[in-house]
Amino acid sequence: MIRAAYQGDIVGQTYEGNQVFNVITILDAASRDNITKVGDLPLRSPGGAYVLLKQIADVYETSGRYQVLHEGARRVQTVTANVIGTDLISFVQAAKAVIGSKVQLPAGTYIQFAGAAEAQSRSQRDLMVNSLIAAVGIVLLLSIVTRNWRNLLLVLANLPFALVGGVLALFATGGLLTLGGMVGFVTLFGITLRNSILMIAHYEHLVEVEGRQWGLAAAIEGAADRLTPILMTSIVTGLGILPLAIGMNDPGREIQGPMAIVILGGLLTSMALNLLVLPTLALRYGRFERPHDEFARSTISGESKAAE
């Protein structure tokens, strides 16, 4: 009777067309919500006599579990926390160390860290593995296209240029490398590689197709020709993600905000160093030759070996 009064009990069913609804009886809300009236609930004994609930039970308010969670047929107690001032991965590592050294758990009880920290750690691990696989494939393709290791290294030399700006941008905004920052570095490396490929490929075009003699004049001319496309790529990309960087602390931008900051910082240094330092490195270490020059050199080398 107590359960029916305060929790409800099914006493029948009613039909409305093809739908079936349970008929539940329960005490009125005014009596259920007032604790002083709970003790006045009349109970009938098997002999027909009535007694009040407060005559056979103590009725009072107390604190207790309102829900018992289970997972895998085991009871679960959840403890949540909001992390401020540090990244989730560092917080979880510190929490594991402190709990492992100072908390003694009873038999049959263990601690499992889950939620955003676990998801972010798994995402970072997957991102690193996939990025490494993609990087190996990109280097193999670039080695086929550039045809010599010097020009390949020149293309890859632009990556540290972008890394400098991205790292400085991270330090300026708190110095925390989050999942969004890692995604920003991957995106930034792709944009930077495109700009360096544009530069080196144009140098090869000037020498091999247009027949220019490789030297200071060709290096300056090639950098000037690629000034507009590199600037347009960097400026348009920067303007596109600028609103994300401005509102990086707004709710819902935990991924986009750090990503935009890294890309903006990397684009600034990459654009400047790509137009100034990369031509200098190409002039000093690059190898750009016309096909007939290579053929003539190999013919002369073959004749000298035959003469020996």
C-alpha cells in the first residue's frame, strides 16, 4: 500500500484504438509532497483495524542515494571534474600519480579514468599514427617528383619555418598543446608544403623549360613570380580562420580555437621565411639543371672513363 501511495501501482489497462495504456493509482500530489502528511497515511491490518503509518514507523527526511549506477553488472560511482589552467592529459597523469600513492582502495574496487580525457588521448594517438603514415607517403611522392634529394630537403625545410610560428602562437596563448593545436599543426604543414613546392617547382621550370641559367637572378625572379600566389594563399586562409582565433575562448570552440591560433602563427613565419630564406637556401644548396646539361655531363663522364 505504501508503494502504491508514493510510487504508484498498475491496477488495470485502458484502450484507445490500437494503443494500450496502463492505469496507475497513486496518492494525490498534495499528500505525497508534504512530509507531515506521509505519517498520516492509514494502513488497514488483516483484521480490519486501521493504524497510521507514523504509529508503526519513524518518518523523517534524510540524505541518501537517489540512483545506483551499474555498468557490466557492477556498481559505478562517478566523480567529475572541470580542468582549468592546464591540459586534460597532464591533469589525468597527475591525478593517477597522486591517487595511486595516497588512496587505498578496498578489495574488488578499482579506478578508471574516462570521459573527455580518455577520448582526447585516444584521438591524439590516432592523429599521430595517421599523420606519420601520411608523412611517409608524402615524402615518397615528393622524392619521385623532385628526382634528387637536395630539392626534396629544400621542400621539407619549410616545415620548421611554420613550426616556429605555431609554437610561438601556442606560448602566447597559454602554452598548452591540445588536440585542436595538433590538428592545426597538421593543417599548417600541408599549407606550408604547398607553398614550398610552388617555389621549388617554379625554379625547376625556369631552368629546365625556359632555359634560364641558375643563379642569383633566377632565384630572385622565381621568388618574385611566386610572391602573389603564396601571399594570396596565406592571407585568404588567415582571414578565413581569424574569427575562430578571435573567439577561441567561446563555448564550443575547444578544438577550432587552438587550431586557428596555430595556423595563424605558422602562416606568418612560413610566409615570410618562404619568400626570404627558402630562395637563399635554394641558391646555395639547390640543384636545378637543364636536361641536356645532365646528358652532356654523363656523356663526358662516360668518355673519360673509356679513356682511362
